[in-house]
Amino acid sequence: MTIHKLIQTVAAAAALIVAPGLALAQNYPTRPVTIIVPAPAGGGIDLIARVVGEKLSVKLGQPFIVENRPGASNNLGTAVLANAKPDGYTIGIVGGSHNTNKFLFKNLGWDPEKSFEPIVYTHEIPLVFAVYPKLPVKTLPELVSWMKANPAEAKVATSGRGSAQEMAAEMFRMDSGAPVLLVPYKGSSAAHPDLIAGRTALYIDTISAIQEQVKSGNVRAVAVSTKVRSKALPNVPTAEEQGIKGYDANTNGGFLAPAGTPKDIVNKLNVEINAALKLPEVRAKLEAAGIEVQGGTPQQYAAVIKSDLAKWGKVVKEANIQPE
């Protein structure tokens, strides 16, 4: 056999191996796709799932149906996703708890890295350092000084154990040295009245939940938690700009598929979701809700998950937060 014929034979054999996967991706989807949202309707990841799902339905010719599966600090829906058939017909979107619950709960039944195929990193939602408006502080250094001078009054609201708000507050305590008296609430809507009335001094809340209170003057924003300023509150400086070097606490996430989902399907979804995220109407709707649109490759999202697991694992350990 000549070298030329040998090359042709090897190429043909390779094509036979690759062709089934390519054909699967080219024809996908041939029936409706379920998007698991492990949180109630109306939140940030639910909004992203519905806005992006609508665009995918139009582009790919099959319905992308959002299914809310809230419960157990988002663990219930995430477990449903992890145990779904890895054929591309069940995907999901997760938020910040995906990278913290590993440290907060025993026997999850799923692993944030091993149980999933990352599809695309969709979003970051900055947190806002919002203070009681009559507090005599306008900057983050002034807040830290006030808290150190008034440790008994340094009450910081959170949205409960293991929430993004609690994790951000613990990181703030570690990085600034400010005393922090955590006061847990059942979510932002329960915490806001006490902050507005001065029964708590600070709430490091998601921009999606707190921005209207900031704009109305009910609370004062002294910093945002991300490394860059938020598009929703561009005049509010970051914590790092105000001297807390390296501070970066946000709630973020993206689309995942069950582990074992064919790579060609994952890559096709990655391309189409990235395209949807670049549409002006999609970006406008998400940014109006305080969501910073991301994007990128599956590998880039995997790197974000790995980095966040290291960051929040350190916070949980240093704060001595015990798993349930």
C-alpha cells in the first residue's frame, strides 16, 4: 500500500469514528429541551434562562422549556440536573451557590465539577455595600472605621446561612478587619425594611435586589463588590478601589449539562448561547436587572468554577462555617 493510500484509509476510518457524533450535533435538537432552574421564578438565573431559552427556541427550532426546581438552597434542582440523562435534552443554569454548597452541606449527591459539563459562563451579579442612609459614612474606609469604633452596632444583614450575602460579609471581615455581627434574614425582601429603618447597619446585597432602594435613596451604596464597577451603578466605586485589595465577591454562574453529555452538543449549545448573549435586546434586558453578561468557552467556565471553589472554600474554612 502506498503512503498516499494509507493516509486515505486512516482518514476514512477516522471519519467513520467522528461522523456519528457530528451527525448527532448537526441534527440536535430534534425534540424539546428542558432547562432546569434550581431556584424560584423571578430571580436572576430564572430571567437568564427564559431570555436565552426563548432565543434558542427560535434559532434551533425546538422549544427550550424552563422548569423551576427550587429547594434545599438550590441543591434539589442541581441534583435533578446531575442525574438527568446526558443526551443534551436536559440542561440547567446555576448561580453562586453552585460553588459554595460543596462546603456547606454533607452528602450533596453531586460534585460541582465532576457531575457536570460546563457549557458557558453567562453572568456575574455584583453585590452592593448598602448602608443605613443616616449612618455617618459615605465611603468604604469610613464604614470600616465606624464599625471598628462601634462594634456593638456593626450589624450586617445576610440572606441566611451560606448565602452569597453571608459569604461576602465574611470575606469583608477577613479582608478589612471590621467587626461583623451577622443578622440572618429569609432573603432580601425581609432584610430591606430593617436596613432602611437602621436596625442593621449594612447589607451586602445583590445589585439586582438592592438597586431600586439605592436609586430611591432608601439606602446608601458605598461600594460594589466586583473588580470593575457595575454598569447599573457606575458612580459607585469598587471595594478594591477603596483599599480592600483583591476583594471580589459576586454571585455568578452559567449553563451546565450532566456529565457525559456529548462534546459536540455541548459545543453547539455554547456557540448558540454565546450568540444569544451578544444580542442587543438580550444584553439590555439582563443589564437592566443588574446582571453583567459574560460568555466564553466551556473551558473558561470550568476555570471560573475551579477558581471560585478555591476562593469560597478558603472563606468557609477561615470563618469556621460548619457543614449541615
